[in-house]
Amino acid sequence: MSLRIVRLTNFVTPSSGGLRTALDELGRGYLAAGHEPVLVMPGEEESDRITPQGRVITLPGPALPGTGGYRVLTDRRRLRLLLEGLAPDRLEVSDRTTLRWTGEWARRARVPAVMVSHETADGVLRTWGMPAGPAARTADRLNRRSAWAYTRVVCTTEWAEREFVRIGARNVVRAPLGVDLRRCEPGRRSAGLRARYAPDADVLLLLCSRLSVEKRPGMAVDTLAELCARGVRAALVVAGDGPLRGGLERRARGLPVHFLGHVDDRERVAVLQASADLCLAPGPAETFGLSALEALACGTPVVASATSALPEVIGDAGAASQDTPAAFADAVTRLLARPEARRRAAARARAELFDWDRAVAAFLAAHDAPAAPARTPGPEVPA
């Protein structure tokens, strides 16, 4: 049975990383399984096109000041009319704040709806400066309303699921994301790239991240400064853009840091990830971390914030660190003490536990949708 799965998202830009990748891969998977995915997202102008991930509809949405280009769908009436015209069999929403009203629309329209929790509410509130206690209470109120509004809530990690378990939600399912194990592989390691970005260094660090508050990119620069102060010959490459870039460049003056901006060539990103010695993932509220998983698939271990979900994802193929430059530098030193061949093999082996086929199957299960193309009955064969 083919289903029209309409997917709604906010807070994406042309330079978005993990969310845009997840939407693309899931759409391709739904299409391959015989379904009709339709993605509705905000943009600068209206468009409607057919892509490898299915139909993509862009509605005009204002850019949020100070976010580096994030846009949101704010015209509820227009979106409601579009949903009514699309007549979805399933609804999937990747925004738990400004689009939460669509869960109630789906209930009234008798459309099974899934909300994907790409981040924890209390984690995001804490990264924006709200104290832990008020953040947890506010998150609980938001999550109760979300759990009521949607048929199911999908969490990509056990870490992300905890805040729904805390409120007693019983419609939560887990569906991990995946990684392209063919594009991201250790053989992409480039001696030439290392020579370009770390000509006088023994250690090449990489940060692949949006440069925004919730990602804490300044920790990567401060970690490099700490390592250099300890006498470690290290360099850092930053692949990503965002509202904090100017301040980070000023902060990095005098340090061997290369800012590449947004790298939209995913093949080039894989070469960067394979060529680094370690990748840094300092975001304290990451619920999965696709960039970190891609680095592991390229054979590169990851140092991640211990307060995020990434320790659950990277396992023993990386290290979890407290959120201080000294602690991150300690974790870098510990990982580098492992034999290179062993640590790179462990990273690849960990990534091989995740693939997009499994992820797509898990998301389709959350929709109660078939995970394989419907077979057309052939002629009966006499016994």
C-alpha cells in the first residue's frame, strides 16, 4: 500500500547540515519503499519541484534574525490550506515548537501524525541560557502537549527519549538515523589535504558544524588553544557557517585555524572527515549528531560533549568530555594515545552499526507503513 507521507520542517537553510541530510535520506528511502514523500519547508520564495527525495514544496518564510538564515513557516492559513489540498495519509513534523499546531490539525483530520524529536526541549532551552530547573519544567509542559497532539513521537536516541519518559508519555518510539557508508569511508584520507591545512602540525582536528550558539563552536577553538599551550603541534579546520563566524575568527587570531565556510560538496566533506585525526562535536544538546557519525564512518574518532546524546552514538570509538577546553584537550590526548590503525578501525566498525536502510525501516514502522515496495501480483503458476 502506497502512502502519501507529507513532511513538514522549519529551521533549515541552504547551509543546514544534519537535518537537511536526514530529510533527504529519509525521503529517498520512502520513495524507494513505494511511498509518496512530500516535503514542505520554508524558503525565500515559493517553489514546487520533483527531486530525488520526492516532491519538495517551498513556501515563503521569514528569516529569523540572528540565526544565520533559519527560516520558518509562519502563515498558518496557507499551510493549513496546502495540507488540506495534499490530503496526506501520514504527517511527519520535524519541528516541535512553531509547527506543533499541525498535530492538532492532524487529529481533527484523522491523519496519523508523527513528531520527530531532533533535539531535546530542555537541552535547547539550557543552551540559550535558561537555568536547568526552569528549562526542565518548561520542557515538560511543551512535551506533554506534543505527546497528546501526535500519534507518535520519534526519538533518535535513548538520551532524547528520556524527557518523554519523564512525563510518562506512552507513544514514544525510537528510530536511529543512519550514515552513507559508501560515501563516507576511510579510503578518502588525503595526504595532500593534510599538508595543505596542517603543514607544520602533527595533529589535524576538524569541526563540521553550524556556527551557532547551540552548537558551541567556540569550544573547538578554545580546545586548540589549550593543546597548543601544552606544546601539542595541532591545527583546526572549521567546515561550517553561521551567525557566530565573525566572532570565532577574531577568537582564533594567532592560532592555526582554517575557516572554510559552508561546504556544500558532500564528497569534499567526506575527504575532510577522513583526513582529520579527530573530529570535535562540542554541542551539549545534540540528540544524534550525523556529522559525528559520518566522521566515524570515515575512520575518524570523535570527541563529544558528555552532556549530549553523542556518547551513546559513538560508543568506544570516541571520547566523552566535560564542557571545558581543558577536558576536551585531555580527551583528545587520550584518543591520540591509542594506535592510529586501531582507533580508526574502531571508528569505522562503530559506524557500520548504523545505515540508512535500517533508519528508513524504523521511521516507516513509526508510520505503520510498509518498508518495502508493494509487489504487483503476477500470473498464478500451476502447482
